[in-house]
Amino acid sequence: MTDSPQPTDIAALVRRIEVLEAEADIRRLQARYMFLCDTPLPEYGVEDDAGRIDRIMALYTEDAVWEGVGEYYEGQFGKAVGAAAIRKHFESFWGEKKDPALLLNCHYLTSEQIQVHGQTAEGQWVHMQPWLFSDGKALLRSSRLNNAFRLEPNGVWKITRTRTENVFIAPLPSGWASDYPSKSVLMK
């Protein structure tokens, strides 16, 4: 005869599963944010920056904070508190045509650490992103992310804080990338 599980054993297993599911949700949430920040935008059916920004804002809580910290990013990005201020931040980045235009920007996430504390969580990542502009200039940027998340009453995790700190920015030689698309068709 086998011993049946004790209620405390079942409760512990349920909690472990909840943590694993939270980590997976947060991982997808962070990856989605980065995906929506890529250029050209790979999200099928979004033809303008307003649609991109709407989708990004759907990932944030109303009371969220987006901030650049440290000696380089604090002055470059500053701090936006609340959904309206974060939207304005993104509109300043994508809301108008820039010269030179950004042709390529792709985010690569690594060094993930996620800590779940019940209905809240924090996550740290390092990310790299190449940038290519229409005037031929290019750079490679790396940042550390220390972000916070909250499980909303509807059971959906959202971002409550994006905090980014520069690791390095390195100029890349002209022509370092070739054969990049002007528009993504991956999700068609």
C-alpha cells in the first residue's frame, strides 16, 4: 500500500508550481516587451508607432515606473512615473520620424534571474542590442535590467518597473551588417 500525500506536501507542490508558472509568465512578458521594441517591428498587423506603443503600454501597470539609472542612462533617459509619462517617453522615441532613421535594432536577453514573492516579482537580465541607422552609423549597446512585476487581480502579470543601466556602448564599423529587412514578415 502506498502512502497518500499529506496536505502540507500538496500545498508545497502547489506553491512550487505557482512560482514556476509566474517565472514563465514574467519571462514571456519581458521577452514580449523586447520584441515590441525591435526595429523593424516583427509584430504582424502593426503598421505604425502608435500601435506599437499601445501594445507596449498594455504590458505596464498604471502606476509603473520606467527609468534609466547610472552615470550614462540617468541623463539620457531620466525617469517616467505612471502610464501617461511612460507613454510620453515612448512617443518621444518612436512618435516622430527621426533623422537619421533607425533601420535595425534587435534585443538579445541573457543572464536571467527571476525572484517571485507571491503577487510581486523582480527580474534581472543583461541585454545586447545592435543599432543601425540610415546614415550608416552603427553601434552595439549593452544594458543591465532590474525590473519589477505584479500579478494583477485578473491573474495577468504586468511590469511595474523598468530600470535600465548602461554596461557599454561600442561604435560598429560602417557596413558591419548586410541583408537586413526593411519590414518584418515573420508573423504573417
